Amino acid sequence: AQKVTQAQTEISVVEKEDVTLDCVYETRDTTYYLFWYKQPPSGELVFLIRRNSFDEQNEISGRYSWNFQKSTSSFNFTITASQVVDSAVYFCALSNSGGYQKVTFGTGTKLQVIP
Amino acid sequence: NAGVTQTPKFRILKIGQSMTLQCTQDMNHNYMYWYRQDPGMGLKLIYYSVGAGITDKGEVPNGYNVSRSTTEDFPLRLELAAPSQTSVYFCASRDPGPNNQPQHFGDGTRLSIL
């Protein structure tokens, strides 16, 4: 069975601080995919990144960076110099590699960036 | 680019009423999904479809039905609305190509059963 744990329910930071959102996953598959989605207060789900299990390179996109470590089954997300517009709920998700892509979502981390 | 379109955006139902949540996508994706999101929780899969005429149950299918007569449309039906079905419903679609393409989500339907 697949499982995604986002232990941080809510985080508050002051603008310009760095913040890391934790994601720990469980799967028996050797090939799988990890995702992060952002859900701003308006409610839509916005895709941020996809990573497959064979690619452990860290990725940076502007102020966002992701650290994937298979040894600890973690896929953490860091926002550098946070901004008020980063305030949202962030979901980590895990998918198997084939078929209809069964996706298991974590319960989300609500990030509040205080001006 | 319309993407995935859900209607209505909001709806209030009385217990026992029925309704259909509409979902349509214009990306020619074969795979479509319905999720529900309860407060403070992640998304739970209700039903999914891998193509026209093919549907299957997800984690929480009880109380719902779906159909997939065309590639574009994937409506979700509640036959006898119950308070436990108060939730936000998201429809998603995906290109079944390689490398597990991400799902594209609609903006959601907020449903309250009173």
C-alpha cells in the first residue's frame, strides 16, 4: 500500500524567511513518481513538480527547490525568501508507475506567510 | 485553453436529493478521475476512467456513480445525497503517455448537503 505523510499541518513564517515542507512516503514499488501541488486560497490545484524514482537530483526553480532522498523516503520542498503569495496548502503525492496512475495524496501542509 | 471544466462551482442540496456534477476536458486525455477533498484532508479517489466506456471504483465510491460516454465528459452522480457527502469535489484528467504525466485539475465543486 502507498502512503504519504506530511507531518506539518500548519506552518507560519514571516515574509522573506526560508521554509521547508516535509514529505515522507511509503511504497513497495521500485518505480514510482512523486509530485507537489499547490492549492492557493482560491481553491484550485496547481501542479508544481514531478520526480521519478530513478532521478535523485535536486531541482531548483526560482525560489523553489526540492530535495529527493530515496534512502530516507523523503521528498522535501523548500521555498527560499518566502512571499505572501506563497501562502497556500501544499500537497505531496505519490503515484505508481503504470496504468491509471493511482495517486495517493498527503493531507497537506498549510503555509501562511506573514507580511 | 479551457483545460478541465467543472460545473457547478457551488451547490447546496437537501438530504435525499440527487444531482450530477459535470466535468469536461478539451485536452483529449483518456484518463479521468473524480476526487473528494474533506476539510484538512488530502484528496481521496472516488472513481476513475481510462477511456470512453470504461470506469472503475476508487477508494470511496459508495453513494456515487459515474459514466463515460465520450472522451471529453466524465459526470459524477449523487443519487441520494447524505450529509457525509459534503465536500469539495475535483475532477482531473491525464495524458496516458510515458513518464506519468501530472494530472490536470478542474477548479472544484463545493457541495453542501443540509
